[in-house]
Amino acid sequence: MTLTYKAVQEVLRKAGIVMSKKGGVHRINFFSGLEETAYYTTDLQDVLDKGLVMASGRPRSSGYLRSVEERRMAARAHLASVPPLMRLVVNREGRIAD
């Protein structure tokens, strides 16, 4: 099977890895990853292998990877621990919510 850039990019995207190409050099990194975590190579098979290893080693507790419901529950738990005078919530219309 011949690897194509698009096929590898789709597999890595589903795994949480971003892939780009400049000239003959491929760059992979985590979504919102810093330059320190980027990996560069010219071999497409190496991109796929290293990208899947990177994805399997990434902790799933990242705020970017949590579901909307998990973030909502975490926010509610945090608000429950805040003193009542600090619980001022403003809704999208700019009004103070109950």
C-alpha cells in the first residue's frame, strides 16, 4: 500500500495530531502544541509511526480533549466551592444570571 499525504493526515488528525508539509519536510505536533513538541522528517511512513506514538503518549486529561459535558461539570464543581459573593455569572446577553 502506498501512503499518501492526505491519508496519513486524516489518520493523525483523528488521533489528535496536526500534520503540515513545507517543501519535502513534514511537521507533526499536538493540536495547540508548542515548538518543543514538534517533530520533523522527510519520510511519510516515519510521520505516521511517530504521530501515532505521540498520540498514544498524550494524556487524555487535557482541557482541549475533554468533552463539553466534562468541562461543564468541572465548572459547576468549581462554582460550588466559591463563596456566594464571588458567584457572579454573566450570561451571553451581558445580564447577571441567577
